[in-house]
Amino acid sequence: MTNEGFPGRWIEGVGLVAGPALVMGGVLLKLGYDAFFPEQLAAFAGSPAQLTAAYSCFAAGVVLLAAAVLGLVRRIAATHPLLAQWGLALTLAGLFARAFHAGVSHLAFQLVDVQGLRAAQQAINEQYGSFHIFQTINLATMAGWVVLAAGTWRSGALGRVQSVALALMAAMPVGVLKGTGVTSIIAAAGLCVALIPLGVKVLARGPAPKWWTYPLAAVIVAGATLIGLAG
């Protein structure tokens, strides 16, 4: 049996809708700059607000996708538990790796502010490709989406077109300070096609939140943000 309530309608629905949308937003905000790290650092030096927004959107989308994946896996597990287990393990591992890459990219951008562009480029160039534990799951970061897509198709959780679109996420470049190319746009577009319609359906089920939940959520978000900015 599967837990029909896990991870919950709102968590799952928001993950399915906002996760892909934020990933696409991050990808589009990096358009116009070369995809490799020296130019990404130069882009940050010239347009810090835009590049900060781009990488922040992408990182937030990656985190929210974890909830979307849990919802898909629950559906797959009802008929194909082995595919569900492998899809969950590989895809979540890949999302964790992308979150790690986002942290390293953030630190690299701070080097531009502190040491200047040329010094930051030299420092990153000397260390780029150095070993970290998440290098060992680069294949999982890409293959997880293919396995997950096979599960959504075999189980009927998504249609054939949506499952193929989901598998396109395997084309998203992996690593630190990665800009936008054709494959990035294709991968993000596939993610949107696959997940957003399902997310809208999930959110439409059941009653809407009480009116007071909206200002309460705004206060909680604002308070958490202020606490975070305070250190």
C-alpha cells in the first residue's frame, strides 16, 4: 500500500509547479552569457543582481523538486516498486549534488566581490575539477531522471509525452558555474511540460486554504528571511 497523503497535497503541488518554474527561470536569466566558468564569473562582475537571481532561482527549484520527486515516486510505487526505489535514490542523489554545486558557485561569486574578477578566475581555474564526494554520482544526477521517467510511463503516473519530457532533464549540465546552453533550455522545458500540469491538478483537488493562511505564511517567510540575513 502507498501513503496517499505523503508528502501532502500542498507540499507536493508546490514542488511540482514551482520547482520546474524556478529551474526554468534560473536557466533563462543566464541567457546571453557563455556557459563556462570564467565567463560566468565575468557575468557576475558585470550584472551581480541578475546572476544572483539566476543561480538562486535554480537552487530553490532544485530543492522544491525533491517534493515533486517524492510525489511521483509514490505513484510509481503502487505498481512498480523497484523502479520507484531506484528512481528515488538516483534522482534525489542528483538533486543533492546540484544543491552542493549551487553552494560552491555562490562562494565563487563572493570571491569576485572580495578579491576581484581576475583573482577569482585564477583561483577557480586552479581548483576547478578538484575532487569532491559528489563527483562520484554525476552519472546518477543524469540517469536518475531517465529511470524516474521510465517509472512514470510504466505506472501511468504520467503520459508518454510527459514521461519523455521528464527524461529530458538528464540533459541539464552538471557541475559548478554552469551557464545556459541549448540543452539547458530543452531540459528545463521538458521538466515544465512533465510536471506543471500534474502540479496544477494536485493543487486543484480539495478545498483552498483558509484566508488567514496567506498572511500567516507571508509573516513566517518574512521572519525566517530576516533571521537568516541576521546570520
